[in-house]
Amino acid sequence: MPAIECLETPPAAATPKPEAERLCKLLAHIPLLDGFDPAELVRFARGVREQNVDKGTVLFHRGDPCHGFHLVLSGQIKLAFTSSEGQEKVIEIIRPGQSFGEAVMFMEKPYVVMAQALTDCKLLHIAKNVVFEEMDRDPSFCRRIIAGLSHRLHHLIADVETYSLRSGRERIVGYLLREEEISGEPGARGRVSVRLPTSKGTIASRLNLTQEHFSRILHELAEAGLIGVEGRTIHILDIEKLRTAQMQY
Amino acid sequence: MPAIECLETPPAAATPKPEAERLCKLLAHIPLLDGFDPAELVRFARGVREQNVDKGTVLFHRGDPCHGFHLVLSGQIKLAFTSSEGQEKVIEIIRPGQSFGEAVMFMEKPYVVMAQALTDCKLLHIAKNVVFEEMDRDPSFCRRIIAGLSHRLHHLIADVETYSLRSGRERIVGYLLREEEISGEPGARGRVSVRLPTSKGTIASRLNLTQEHFSRILHELAEAGLIGVEGRTIHILDIEKLRTAQMQY
DNA sequence: GGCGCGAGTTAACCAGAATCAAGGTCCAAG
DNA sequence: CTTGGACCTTGATTCTGGTTAACTCGCGCC
């Protein structure tokens, strides 16, 4: 597990133009900047840094100061906290197109969680000063940030609900159904397959379960004829049945 | 438990002036509007409605549309969700000076939780249109909203951490210490007392415990000589010792 | 090939917390 | 004063999920 390190893109001091252009192209795709005109993007690009990190790299620990936020271009990042006894709880698995660290940035406080690459990743780091400048300049940009934070909050409340009101079995079934929803076709019926985005241990922690318990429940669901397990691929044998099972338990 | 009902302040159509003035005075104290000049407050007051609700009143249910946010002037409101089986989980107990419902307002989605008055309450309801107008007009107002949402998010993450990494005992000890911190003198030592803001059952739910389990743990803590229980008043016999107990468990 | 390693599985056992079922206490209304 | 209800406590029992530990499987590497 390598220590924190920022593999910057090659300096490119000699030819800054194409490098900046490439960055702008990347920026144009991120939801927060959707519809920004080129001039705005260039302004923004000043504070943006591309990072390539290896699997296992810790981007920041709890307590580290925050200088901006991150956006994942490819790969996966896990956000987690570790208790004093060393056990870890994964709060979120960040996937391409998603960003993290905004809330802490706006609070001017150190990180409360740690972030670690689950795979080799390509990231953008957006410095907070360009965000703050843009906020002063453009009220609609503020609106987007507010919308983003609200959305995040909403999501987290749903997580709290899941953790406190649902059993392990229900959480797993819910997870599988959601996962199918984002990766599969919209109106899927009957037999569909879901590929787990990362190791079972990590997903178990995300769902507030131990790896062992997760494994057991998958086994139970398989025995009940609801799913088939094949490594990281879960075959949902009858998605309608799984949905109704979700209701009952 | 009375159904939802909005006890508006008397119409005051004949003398709108003093009524508006009184509202402005209330508004001037809320953190979000701190430092606003009178003209801004008046503009804001158009969308503000005072509400007096009785204990037990449900302000909104999950699924209700959201037309603005609420601020508590006096009394307590509980935010909770109810599972399909009817069991309830309290997410937050809102106290005077605090507000709720902003995130949902910015998302233009229905409420995901329900809000109920734990005591007779005085509230302000701020309509979303005046908030949105002010956001377009004043970037610094946006900043405050962003700061508020970030803070809320931060808090919720701390809750998730507590729920998933700490035992019931630890959660209760942590709660008592926090409660002491906000109600007691800053540098308290030795013996101090904390008054629970509401019923033990509600607090138990807030901490993700059953009433029974909560009661038992209080008993255990009392037996261990850490606290004394006298109805809703908890005497912390030695706050230093409780703090170190918090570390160990 | 054999070694080591990480991920996953399985089973036996255990603990923390929920559930169920009585009571107890206090207080306000009849 | 006594009746009922809200709130709380207590004990017995059950259950969910965590802990520990052994074992398997696949894979990269010497």
C-alpha cells in the first residue's frame, strides 16, 4: 500500500497549450460545469490538476487539510473511516463521473474520512480557490453546488434509513436491485446479471456487514433460489421475485 | 395526535405594519440572515409565515410536497422515518434556532422524512420562492446556504460513523457528553447535571436503540458509578471519568 | 512445481441488542 | 380516591450479526 503520492501529469512546460486544451475537454464533461463556455473552462482549468494514482494509494487521511475537491475520471475510490481499534467502515464507493470532498472544502475543516484508490485511477483535483472565485462570479454555479450538496444529503439520509431500519438481508437485496438498475437495461425482467464493482469485503463494509455475514447471506439467497453466485458476478434469477422478496423481509 | 393543521397567526389585515415589523425582528435573529439590512429583511418577510403548533402535530409526512423550510423559534421538533412495519426511527431532534427541510426544498422533491412537534412550538415557515429570489440577488447568501448544507452533511456523516462504529453504550456516553457541552459551562469538571430534552424513548430512537436497551444501559452506567439518574435529569458524577470511559469502550 | 498471498467460504461459538411480557411510577381527569 | 394512560423499568428469551479459526481456491512469482 504505497504512501500518499501525487503522480502529476508530465510538466508540459514547453507546450502548455495542448495540455490546457485537453484539460478543458475533460472539464466540459463534468456535470458541475455542463454548459460552461470555453472562456469559463479555461479560467477553471487554472485550478485543475490531473492525477494518476495506483491501486491502494491513500489520497487523504482523516485530519488532513482540504485544498479542493476530487472528481473521478476512471477507476474507483473508497471513502471510509477507521475506528480507534483499526476496523474500517466504507461510507461510499465513488465511481467515474462522481466527485467527493466538496462539503469539507466549503467548511474549511480537515477531512473526516479517508479516501483510498480501489483500483488504478485517473482523477481531477479542483482547487478550492477557483471554485470560490466562480461562485462569486456566477450565481447559477452556486445553484448547482447547492443542488449537488442537497442531493448528497438526501442520499446520506437514505443510507441512515437503510442502516437503521433494514436487516442485513434487506440491505443486500436492495443493493443488488439498485446495482442492476444503474448497470442493466431499464425495463429488465426475468434473469439478469450484476457484476460487483469491487471486492465482496468492501461491499460488505459499505452495507455495514462483515465479509462473513455478507457471504452467508449471499449463500442463503442462492439457496432460496433467488440468485446465483459466480465470483463477482451475481445472477439474479428472477428480478420480479427479488423485488417482492425485498418488500416482505 | 392531531392531524396536520397550520395555526396561522391572526390575519392582521387591518394593521399589517406592526405585524411585519415583528416578523422582521424575529428574522433578524436567525443565523442565515445575520447582518441583513432592514430592506432585505422586509423583502424576505413576504415569504415568511409564523406557525404555532401543538404538541403531537405532524408538520409533514414523507411524500408530502415541500414549499419551503422551517425554523424553530421555541419548542422541539422531531424528524423521523417510519418503516413499512410502523416502527419509527428518529433522525434528529430540532431545537430553537435550528432549521430543517432546506435540502429537500433545493431538490424539488417530496419530503423523505416526517416532522412532528414534540412539544408546543413556535415556528417560522420560509417559502422557497423568497429564498430562491434572494439567492439570485446575493451571492453571499448562497455562500451561507452552502455553508449550512455542508455543515448538515458533516453532521450526518458523524452520525453514520457513530451508528456503525460505536456500541450502544458508547453512543449514550457520547450523547451525554455532547449534551453537557452545549448546555453546561465550557470548562466543567467533576459533577455536572444534564437534563434530557425529551422523553427517553425518543432519545433512544435518536441513538438507534430501543427504549428498553437505553434504560438498561443507563442503569449499568449508574451501577458503574459514572452517572446518577433522576427522571429526565442525569447527574454525571465525574465528567473526566466519563470522558475516559468513552475512550475505552 | 511449489510457495505464498489475498479473497472468499464455512462452521462453531458468542455477544449485543431486539422482542416479549409484566410491572411500576407518576400524574391528571373523572 | 381511583382510574387510566404515558412513560419507564426489569427480566426472560430470542435473534441477528460479529468473532474466531480453519480451509479452499485462484493467481502470480520464484
